Amino acid sequence: MRAITIPEPGGPEALVWADVPDPQPAEGEVLIEVVASAVNRADLLQRQGFYDPPPGSSPYPGLECSGRIVAVGPGVHGWAIGDEVCALLAGGGYAEKVAVPAGQVLPLPPGLDLVAAAALPEVACTVWSNVFMIAHLRPGETLLVHGGASGIGTMAIQLAKAVGARVAVTAGGPEKLARCAELGADILIDYREQDFVQELRKATDGKGADVILDIIGAKYLQKNVKALAVSGRLAIIGMQGGVKAELNLAALLAKRAAITATGLRARPLSEKAAIVAAVREHVWPLIGNGQVRPIVDRTIPMADAAEAHRVVDASAHVGKVVLTV
């Protein structure tokens, strides 16, 4: 088969479409013939040499894919050759075939084609696990999403609105904020021009956000704590703004607030399977009835993955950039 390889870490040009051995499904795995994958920030870090795949995983980038099952390993139940699916991966999505644990596979949602479905697994699993399984966002609460126009952000807006929450977003510029508003965001904050703590307080009568989903990390830590409501929950899922910051514990204690930080890629298979099962139970029906949909900015041939990385590097997209085989 062919796959995107990284002979030497570097810029987008480090991505090389090359012939590689076909994977074989191990016990408990299925083999998917890939139709599409999607670009995640973690792929950019892997390309640069900063985020190696977990031991035993595919060396190729790509944390999600869609396609058709072409082989089933021993001990797999509930999946068959020919099934159209999408899947959460530890790596290997930028390839013509990928082996994946059966517990990380999802059926193609009703009404979607396989190309659009490739944009779902990583964002759906990340948002559902952090905002709902860990931070327990409830109807009537306020969710603040940093990077509202990103793949994560566009999914978070839709899921939060579907459960009856109020949504605030930060994004860079009026065009991206307008797209967030189309998806249902209630409070629009241009981080380039406005202070999100002040704007959020104004919009919530001084209360703040019950849950914050943060992709920035260190740069926003102190301001996020200020922006939290009493009993608020800050879920950190990215480090685009650095890894080290000071934390005023007195401010956290005064609000009886909680901070969690999670990754998805290196979790044990059992935890990933539990998240995928929860997404199938709670998110897939919302996609089926049209309340939630994948937001695809553009599709690019997988062999031209370097161009896709340039788009994401420049934050020149809304939603997901999808790679097609």
C-alpha cells in the first residue's frame, strides 16, 4: 500500500507519499481500506518530531479515518467485511489501509458519506469525553470554547447546543466568529481585539463559564481561572500557548473549581473503547437527526498532505481539513 511517511522530521515538505508494507489485523482488530482521513494538530507535532506514536502503533500520522472493512482479525464480533465505518486511531490514518482495534470503530452515521465521516471520530471523542464525561456540562450552563472555529470548536458548539447549554467562543476575526454563530454560538469573542474574561463576564452578568474547553494551555491558564464560574470546570486539551504557567490556588479554591487535562491518543484501549461507545450512544443519534454535523473546510488528496498541513499550520480553515485517498 501507500502511506504518508516522515523520513526526517520537519516542515510540511517532510511528508512523503511512499510504498510501505500492508498492515495485518491482529486479534481484536479490523483492517480498514481507507477512503479518507483528517488533519489534527497532533499530526503537525508528529511531523515536527515532537509527538511520537504510542509503542506498537502505526508509525504513520493520522488519528482518524473512514472507509470499508476488508479483513477481520480473530476474536472480533459485530463487524464484517464490507461494513462502511469510521474509526479513532492511535496513528496510521494517512494510508490506504489501517488496522484498528474493533472497539474504536464506529458505523457510518445515517445521511453522511465516507469523506465527511472522516472528520468525526477525533473531535467527537475529544469533545464528548472532556465536556460531558469529565466536566459534566448540563443544560442551562455556559460553555466557553477557545478556538471555536476549529474542528474541536465546531463540534463542541453543536453538541453543547444540542443538550441545551449556552455557548461562548473565542476565535480570530469576524469571519470565523460568524461561522461559529451559524452553528449556534451565543457569545462571540474576537481574541485579537477583546479580553475574553471581560466579555464573558458582561455576557453572563458577572457569573462566568461553568465549563471551559481550552486548546491553548499555559498562556490562558490564569485568565481561564478568572473566567470560571463558581464550581466551574476547566478542561485543558491542548498546549498551543505553552506548557508552563503559574496558578493561583487561592483563586481556584475560592471558586471551588476543578482543572482537568487529558489526551486521547495514548489512553489504554479499554478507555478509548468506552469513549467510542459513549459517542455511538449519545452523539451518533444527534448526527442522524441532523442536529450535529461534521464541518469540513476542504478536501485535499492524501498524497498532497503537505498542502493540508500548510493550511492547518496557518489556521486558514474552519472545521476540519480532510484527506482523500
